[in-house]
Amino acid sequence: MDHQKLILDRLTTILSETDASNSAKLLKMVDEAGRIFIGGAGRSLLVSRFFAMRLVHAGYNVSMIGEVVTPAIKAGDLLILVSGSGGTETLLPFVKKAKSVGAKLAVVSMKKSSPMADAADLTIQIGNDNSFPLTKGMPMGSQFELSTLLFLEAAISELIFAKGLTEEGMRAIHANLE
């Protein structure tokens, strides 16, 4: 069995079932935000970190939620959460806090409706309600996390083209204390 083909075929199918116009909507929210706060839990947190890093490279003011140096979220800011279920208990207080101070909320999820999605200003459903069948070889969320990673990387690609960003310019912002 070609395991790379198995994974790539599943991701291609999921992304073909994803509303690509949501990328432009997310980027508009990013552009309009004062500051951007990003988070997730587990492997979704790892995916959210990829996106946060690229936004920093693109020149945005980005903080990861839960870090000791993360400032307070305020009106005009944007919280982006990645959660397959849209109901991750540890993230729900962040939703409540962001909404209570007047910040915008974007949720990336495999569910169109969930506690997070229902509170969001933008819900990006990766795939559709039938896009994530049990698939041997892609356990416990792999399909969601990998397709979300590709969706968000494509959004960064869209941003690079729209803003005329260069590799050199992005590299100049890249961390140099690592």
C-alpha cells in the first residue's frame, strides 16, 4: 500500500469539500484586527502555531493564548481558534472572554455548528459533515489537523501574493533567538 497516496488522497478530498472563499474572509479579519490571538489544544494547537508563525513572518502582531507573555485581548482584536470538535472544554473560556470584551472570533473546525462555531464571527468548516470517516492509517484527528494545516498554509500563500511579500522580507522577521 502507498501510504503517502492514502494520506494525500484523503486531504485532497477534504480540501475539495472545503469552502475556499473562507480564506479571504479570514485574511480580511486578520487585516482589520488590532492584534491577533491564536490557539488550540493538542495537535490542533500545533497547527495553530504554524499559522501564528507565518502571520508573524508576514508582519502581524500575533500572540499565542496561554503563554505567560500574552497580553490582554481587547475590543478590535481577533481570536482564532483551531478545534476539530469546536467544543474543546479548555478553549471555551477564551471564547467567552474574547466575546465579552468585544473581540472578533474566528473558529476553524470540522463542525459547522458547535459551542465555538455558534459564538464565532466566522466559522471555517474544514470539509463538510461527512468528510471525516474513520480511515485506517490516519488515526484520531489526523485528517482534520493535516487538512487544516494545508488550508491555513494556502491562506498564507494567498496573503503573500496579495501583499507582495518576499522570502527575504519574511526571513528578516523570522526568529533569530533560536
